[in-house]
Amino acid sequence: MLRSLLKLILILIVVVAAGAFFLGYRWSGSGSTATPTTAPTTRGTSGESPTARERAREVGAEIGEKVAAGANAAERAVASGEITAKIKAKMALDEKVRALAIDVDTNGSVVTLSGTVNSATERDRALQLARETAGVTSVVDHLRMR
């Protein structure tokens, strides 16, 4: 979860930097130093080569693809974390299940329960709570009984 959050922050930094670059912001801090005795210079834009524009578009497309991939990965991580949190909350509120003794790992919509339970009743209840959670398609049982 922490890794996914760090990836999301890194992607946001890259997007902001790319946006600042393409919008023309200058991070150097040097402003215009034109004085009344100095005439500003003008530059024409008609001499710009078409290959520079094409390369800029290619780089922009590459950055867009990477941002989209990162956003999709972040979305999957958030969804997995949401399912895990729902299951752990259900177990914490249930009187038959010791939630601290059971680990819940979510990969997409597949949930894996591992840990140690005291009885078959506790195992069955933990599995039932996981299966009844919205977004779960299957539950893998790695629970051990004492």
C-alpha cells in the first residue's frame, strides 16, 4: 500500500514537471532584465523545425501513456486496499472471529486468509465474512487450526 502511494506521488511529480515544461515555466528564477536603454529582442517562430514538434508530440504521448498506466495501477491498489479494509472491519466487529490473528491479503478480487484460528467455527465464519464482501470473487483458505 505504501509502495503504491509512493508511486502515485512520483507520477504526480513527473506530470507536474512535464506540465511546467510544456507550459514554459522557468525554474531558474531569472526574470526579464530589460531596461529602458535595452531594446527587447524578438524571435520569429516560423523557423521552428517540424521534427522538433513531432518529437515533442512523441514525448508527450509517451508521458501520457506512463501516467495512464500509473493511474490504473494506483486504482487497482486502492481497490485491493478497500476490499482488505472491509473484510478486516467485518472481522473486528464479529464476536466469533479474532481479527488480529488473521491476515487478509487481496490481489485484485482474490482474497487470501492466513493465520491461526481456535476452532472450525471461527474458520468458517472468517471465510464466510470474506466471501460475502462486495468485490470478492474467490477466497483462498490458508488458515491453520490450533
